[in-house]
Amino acid sequence: MNESEREMQEKINNLLSRQQLAVLSTQRNGQPYSSLMAYAYTSDLKNIVVATGKSTRKHQNIVQESRISLLIDNRSNSENDFHAAMALTVMGKAQLIKDYERAGYLELYLSRHPYLEKFIASPSTAFLKIKVYHYLLVSHFQNVMEYSIRDEFDLFT
């Protein structure tokens, strides 16, 4: 791993650790849909974990089309945002967490969001991991850094 990749990983980790919510974007029949979501992430940046009700539009969209994006940013809605705000776009594929993986991801998720324990335990909640393939980090509204975790096509094998 080169210095540039280490710097990018550090910036991504810092932003992910400081924020609690992300905007999840899904689509169905060409129509985009966005939702605010609590998330957790693995330290290797390969997976992001979310939970949603099984009857929600976003879950129905994911079932039909598993490719998603997330937006995580640090804006404060102040003038300083034009100089200091960063926005991270995460691209990946959402999938249900398998039973053998559940305990580890559950611990990860609840360590960040303990107040969601009843929600995550409900049979009507879908517990999902997003297999990340690419990150785009934008700062100063012009500086774009890209970091690939895996090839997008590897997600479908």
C-alpha cells in the first residue's frame, strides 16, 4: 500500500467514525430514492452495515436492485462548509447478512447504535451489509480522491 492509499484510508476512517448517519440511495425502475440511515463499518473499509424495516421502500428497492450508494458528509450548514466540508460517496452492493456472520456484524452495529437494539432484534427488520467497491472523497468542493476496495464485478461472483 502506498502513501496516497494510506492517506485516503485515514481520511475515510476519520469521516466514517465521526458521523452517525448516511444518506442511502437506491433505485427502482430508474427512479432514485434516498433515505437517512444509521450505519457501522468494518475497519478494513470493505463493508458497511445498515438496518431497515422489511416493508420499507428502500428495502423493496434493494431486493430489486442491490447496487446502492451512500453519502456521508461533515457539513455544519455554515459558511465554513465552503472551505472545510467533506463528502464521501460509497458505492457498493447491499445484501442480507448471513446467519453465520450476524453475531460479528451485530456487535459492530450495536457498539455504534446501542439505542437501536430492539429495532435490530425485530423479525420485521432486515440487517444488511454493503460490500463496498469504491469510495469518492470530495473536499473543498473540487478536490476529489478515489479509493477502490474491489472491482465492481467481483461483487457478483
